[in-house]
Amino acid sequence: MDQQTVRDVINKQVKDVSWSEIRSMGLEVFPRLIMAVQVREGSCQECQRIYNNLNLYLKDIKSVVRGSQKERRLFELEVDGAFKHLKRSHGVVPKGKILSLFIFLGIIIGIFIGWLFHAFMAVDLIGAIVLGWFLGMTAGWIGGKIKEYRLNKSQRLF
């Protein structure tokens, strides 16, 4: 089963559900999660168990979306368990997480360096901070893209 097939199955079942409800349940990453677990199910028993459980949810996702709070909570626990297992056992992280972390750290470091330029080189504070922010964000974006590219090549990104 590929990602598009999983998306089609979900879309058929949740046509009348609002986007915010779908997003709050994490259904937009569900196809990528299933594929990440499916790739590893042959070599990991826990991935095989998770894959089977996620497939059961996929077959009747509408009952989870429209179901009781308890059903939603069980679904969320299964998805969280899958995320934690992939990260802990296989070193797999969601796409965008590393990039956003690198950008955040780049901005913080850039602002600090801009402030240092202001403090020790008598440069305009606003200009130094804005320049540091921009350069830090750019360096973080480049570093994050490189890191995610490497993780994607080693199939540790979903």
C-alpha cells in the first residue's frame, strides 16, 4: 500500500469532516506514518504489530473521527506509540522537525551574535539584531535542509 492509496481511503471516509478536526487528530501525517512503519515491519515485530493496528484503524477511520472520546484517545495513543517507537528504535523523525529546530536555533544564535556586534563593535542595535536574525535563519535553514536530506537518504525521515 502506498501513501496515495492510504490518502484515498482516508478521504473517502472523512469527506464530511472539517479540516481542523482532521488536523487535530493527526490524520494528515497518518499516510506517512503507515508507510514508515510498513517499511520496517519485516524486520521488527513491534513495527509489525503497530502496522496491523494502524491498518485496522485505517479500514474504519470514520468511526474513530465520529466516535467517542475514548476511541479517539485510543487512536491518538496508538499513533503516539508509533512515533515514539520509530524514534527510539529506528531513529526516524517526522519531516520538518529537524528543519524547524535548526531554523529556531539559528535565529537564536544569530540574534545573540547580532547583540554581541552591537555590544562590542558599537553597531546599531536594530540593524545588528535584524542582520543576525536573517543570517541565523538562513544558516539554520541550510543546515536543516542538509540534515533532512541525509536522513531522507538513509530512510530515517518520514
